[in-house]
Amino acid sequence: VQLVESGGGVVPAGGSLTLSCATSESTDDINSMGWYHQAPGKQREWVASITGRGDSTDYADSAKGRFTISRDSAKNTIYLQMNSLKPENTDVYYCKMDLQSGIWTVIYWGQGTQVTVSS
């Protein structure tokens, strides 16, 4: 199982970025996918989630109105569109997948992608 993230980079405050997370797993086995961010020395924090079929989304309060999570089932890829970025959004962003494996739910993480917002 692989999660391949891309799309991070350096952007000025007020700018936008779109993160991508591609997986080889089929939609039927995915319970949900989501994005988290983590600053050095701090706990990883949830940003947004989407169901395996892409029919429901949820956001942290800090992400509502500025970030949009979406899914392209044909490409087995989720996206995080981030608008009106602020310097405090600078972090490493991780993709997470909850995969159903028999009676078990197995969690997978991507390698992380750095987002840097300059002031």
C-alpha cells in the first residue's frame, strides 16, 4: 500500500496550493482519507477528511472556508485545495488513509509534503 503525496512548496501569504495524495487502493476498501499537518516538536493535527466514496467531507474549524478536500475516484487520488494561506499554515502536511482489511481497519500515512507560506 502506497500513499504518494505531492504539491507542497513555497507560496506567499494569501496564495494558494493544491496538495495531492495518490493511492493504489480501490475505493471499495477505503473507509476514509484525510489530511493532517504537523509542526516540528508538535502533535500531528487533523485538517480535513473525506469518505472513501467521496460523498461526505469534514473540516477542522481552522480549515473551514479556506480549504477544500476532494476525491478523484478514477485516479484514486484526493486533493486539498488551500486558499488564502497564512504564515501559520507553514507545516508538513500528511495524507492518511483508513483501509478496511477484513475485520481490521489499517491506517496508512504518506511521507509528508512541506508547505511554506512566506509573510
